[in-house]
Amino acid sequence: MPTASTSATILVVDDEPDLRTLYELTLLREGYRVETAGSVQEGSAQLQSQHFDVVITDMRLPDGVGMELLLLLREQSRTERCIVMTAYGSAENAVEALRAGAFDYLTKPVDLRQFRQVVASAVQGIGAVPAPASPQASATAASGNQDLNASALQALVGNSQAMQRVKQRIAKVAKGMAPVLIHGESGTGKELVARALHACSQRANGPMVAVNCGAIPENLLEAEFFGARKGSYTGATQDRPGYFQAAQGGTLFLDEIGDLPLAMQAKLLRAIQERKIRPLGSTQEESVDVRIVSATHRDLGTEVQTGNFRQDLFYRLNVIEIELPALRERREDLSLLCQALLKKLAKESGLVTPALDEISLAQIALLPLPGNVRELENVLHRAIALGDDGPLRIPPSGQPQGNENAASGALTAVPPPLQEAPAESPAGLPENLQGWLDEQERSILVRALQDNGFNRTATAARLGISLRQIRYRIDRLGIDLPAEGGKHQTDNA
């Protein structure tokens, strides 16, 4: 328990005297120093006269709304963390307050246990809690936290403007409790962003639990998320905690949140709003203290319109959004990414890190990499495994992503360059229009086949045509394929 000399100073603003006294007594028992106010005007006067560590304000006050105090703190760039209390069912007010910069919110009638948890979370990391046993220990702890933050952000490799914006956003929103929704294509590093948010928050010493929502069978979702009591289902021989209990005091990362079925979305919404869960087979609810970070590659706004995702859950999860750029939008980071990935892969494989030269970087720059950083890592891993001594070289078979039928790790023999028609049409009209069009089509097909390692299925998908159509065109135009890339190897039919 904090002592009087080192405890946080808290301002409580509520117009109901009985509730104000209840909050004051609860906080005093925890060892905090407390001041109270009954209106926006009184709260503003208190803020002008002294500094606080935490401000707790009701949303509805006789002369205005608690949001005014929150906006005052933001306009004056003050460091007080603000907790807003809203009436039951006023989800819009809570979301609005979180977006405006509130640290957290409480729903009235306030559960005192939850009240103490939220205040303790707000007080953490502001320098107003009891100091460690010695100044050296304090300095060591502060240094450790800074190192952890820096390490988490360094894991997000890249100096492009797009990545700088992502890192700045993480540093700005990590300290609060507002739910964060990370949006980005598969392979862009959404879990790395979630881990950076956790590491940069005051919850860094708590657990970080990552859940792939699309990998859990629907009939097990409730037990996995909320836990289960002994005997609640066949095979439940003892009580087992769920993800919410495992993440208590830390961060719960819900990856691919868009894959959750609608029935589970409703239960998740209640758990987030009420901060209470009921384990399967239990009649009692448990309070939970977790920060929710979710991620998806889907457009949840469109999913809401089509009825596949609950609008109220989307509204609650999308308080703060972090958009993660695709690799094609930050190609200038390729060199740094390759160096970091090669170092990691070589260490895991016990091999010497191959050098990157202009040729290897040029080869990598030509790859489309629709699978983003994950695909780039696969390409480099394959290149290390198949490469010889000397600078890194990308084998042609490393280009397509997900070539299910190509021989694993086999280098595709590339045929001699085929004669290609000029990219641009001749100055005059062609004498043979069909022949000229065939040469243009042949040139495009040859380039597409080479880019996709002569995998016809991948090439057809890239060009937006069917496998039957690309077979017909290859035969009609007389395009020769490598011996190892024949029909038996490259077709999925």
C-alpha cells in the first residue's frame, strides 16, 4: 500500500455527495491523497491551483460534462491521467472519452473492486507510487523499462515515413487503456505491433496473451476465452482458466478478430464492456483487468455492412486504429528488412550471414511479395538453404509464394530468354494485326511465367484468368516451359 508521502494525488469530480464520499474513502484506504469537487467549475479551479496524478470525473455534472475537464487537460498538455465515469449503457460516451485521450472509463453503478483496479492501473508508471528500496533500484527499473520499449520498437524494422508514423502512434497510445485495432494485410507484422504496444505500456510487466481467433473450433470458443469449471463439459476434470484470466493485469491480443462467429462476438462485447466474465459452468461472474488489442486483415466496416460483424463490437474495438502499411508501400525498407531477417535466419540455422550486394538487392526489389514481410522471410530462408558461398542470390523457385506443387527446395531451370515483342506498339500500323497482338500477349505471358517460377496456377491467378485459359494460350502461342516445370509439376488440376 502506498504511504502518505509517496502516494498519488487524485482529484474526484462527482455531483452526488454520497458517491463522492464513497470514492474518497475507498481511495484513502488505498493510501492515496484525495481532493474532491462537485462540478466542472470546481474541478477546473482545483486543476488550476495544483497538479494531480489522476483525475476521476463523472460524465454528467450540474454545469457541464466531464469531457470538458478532459479537453482542458489535453489543451494544456498536462500529464494527469483521466478516468471518466459514464452511465450504464452509454457506450458512445465511453468511446468518445477514450478517443479524446481518457486513460480509461468506468460504468455506473461503479463496482468498487473494479474501481480500485482501474485507479491502480492509472497510477502505475507515473512516478507517484512507492519507490523501490533504493535509488539504484529505481534507476535500474527505469532503465530496464526504457530498454524494453526501445527493443519492442526496434523489432518493427524500417525507417520509411509509413513505419515512422506507426512507431509514433504506438508510443502515443500505449500508455492508455483504450482498445486498439490493428489493420493490415497478412504478413505485415500485426502481432509485432501488438507486442510493442504491450511493451511500451504500464502493463509491460504483466502477461501478453496472443490468440488466433480463426484457429479455435467454434464449440470451444467460450471455454477458451472465459475458462471452464470442473464438470462443465465432457472431459473437464478440473477448473481451467481462459484467455481473459491468463491475461489478467496485462494485454489480450485478439488476432484475426474478424473470424469470430456472431454468437461469440456478442459474448466478447459484454466482457469488454462490463469487464466481467462468467466461466463455462459457473453461476458467478469474475472481474477481469485486461487491455484489448485486436487485429484483422479484413475490412471490418464492410463486414458490418454485410452483417458478418457486429456494429457495436466494431465500435468498441475500433477506439484507436493503427494502419500497418503493406511492404509495397515501403519498398525503401527492403534493405534494412533483409539485413535483419538474414541475421535472424542465419542465427537460427547456425550459418554465416550471407552478404547483400547490389545484385541480390536488385533481385529482391523485382519480387512482387504479395505475402509481405512473411513472404520475404520465406524467400530469404530458401535462398540461404539453397545458396552457395558468397553474396546472397535468390533462386527462381523462391519467387512464387505458396507453390504447393513445386518440388520443395528445387531450383527451377530457367529456359533461355524467349524473343519478346517490343513493349510499345510500332510507330506505324502493323501489317498483321493478329500476329502483332499474339506477340504482345506472348511477351506478357512469358514475363508473368518467369515472375512466378513457371507455376501456371500462380501465373493465371496473377493475370486474372483461369488455369484452362492459360493452358490454351501457352499451347496456342508455342511457349516452351522448363523440363522441371511441366504440367505434372505446375498444375493444380
